Amino acid sequence: MFVRSPSFARLVSRSKVPLWPVVPRHHRTVVVLLLGAVLLTAVAAGPGVVTGDVAVTRAVQGIAVPGAEQIALFANTAGTTPIVVALALALVTWLGALGKHGAALFLLAATAVRAFNPMLKDAFDSPRPTPGLVRITENPSGLGFPSGHVMGVVLFYGALWCLAGEIDRPAIRRLARGAALAMIVATGFGRIYVGAHWPTDVVGGVLWGVVLLATLIWTARRVKRFWSKRRRAAYGSVPAGVRNSART
């Protein structure tokens, strides 16, 4: 017969071994989000409707707040690919002119990653809402999961949220980040409100967008670290006299 040992339990509880010994601490959130995206995708994939999607959609469409329709219209228009790409190109040009080439490249990459959305939709083959279940005021073509609007907005405005961390003035930094988050929330609301997507599609767009954005952030940090090491190595190979003369 197996007898649980209290001393063993205390030993485990006092152990300093991390729960995820293989995964660095700053990567664990990304791992959790990726697992969430995969699990939600497994639920949403295929021709059926996810339990709760109809009820949540009807609740969102029943919101009687003044301006809700206008917010949905604005967010749905601002989240289209042509608008987001135009904004991205304008900001990339501006950042490049300021000499912020790393930030410009990061924003451009975040915008370009949206191109993966049609591939995800084809792989998961999940339909959009139908008029027999909820109110449809916008009827886009194609599949539903994950929402392309939401995924693209998470990538673009999520990148802007990250870049806003470089703003020195706290008030402007908070304003910029608040505006970026507001656009993401408004877009998710708008896609459900007009019946273009199920709530599951919206959440899937958020999760996959965040996972891809986190991957870009990780890549950008790796590249920056690589080039920093290269520059330090090149600087260290220069004779001290030459380095000192270059400073004067």
C-alpha cells in the first residue's frame, strides 16, 4: 500500500525548482497564450457553431448605448487592410525620416504579418455567422476564424503600443497606449455588432495576433542583441590609440 509522506510533501513545497524549468520566465506568458490559441482553434475549427457564440452575439447586438453603431462603423472601417496599410506606411516613412529605422522595420513587419490570416482561415475552415441566428448588417465573404480585422489591428496597434514605450512624457505615453488599446477593443466589438464574426473569431484574432506580435518582439530583441555584440566585437578589435583619437 502506498502511504503519502508528509515530509515529501513539505520537501516539494519548499523546493526552489521552478514550475517550468525549461521555459524562461518572460516567455511563459507567450506559451500560455499560444496554448490558449491552439485550444480555442481546436474548438472553433470546422463547420459548427461554438456553444455560447449565438447568445454572446445577441447580447452584444442588443446593447442600446448611444453611439454604439457609429463606433462599430468607425472601427470596422479603420480596421480594413487598405486603411491599416496606409497608416503603417505613413508612420514607417515618418520613423525612417527621424532615423528610427529599427522601429520602422518592426512596425512594417507587424503590419505585413497580417498576410498569414487567410492561411489560418483556410486551415481552420470555420464559417461566419448566418442571418438565421443573429442580425447581419455586414456580409463579408470568406471564412470566419480567426478574425482578420481583429488580428490585423492587434498586430498594428499592438506594435504601436510597444513603440509608445519610447515616449519620454508619461501623459503622452499613456494617451498613445490607451488609444491603441481602445482601437483593438472597438474593432472586436464592431465585428460582433455587425454580425461579421462570432465572438470566438474575435478572441481567436486577439490570441493569434498577440502570439505573432510576441514572436516579432522576440525576433527583434534577438537581432538587436546580435548586432550589439557585433559592434562591441568590432570596436574591441580597434587599437586603443585609434579609439581614443576617434573620441577627441
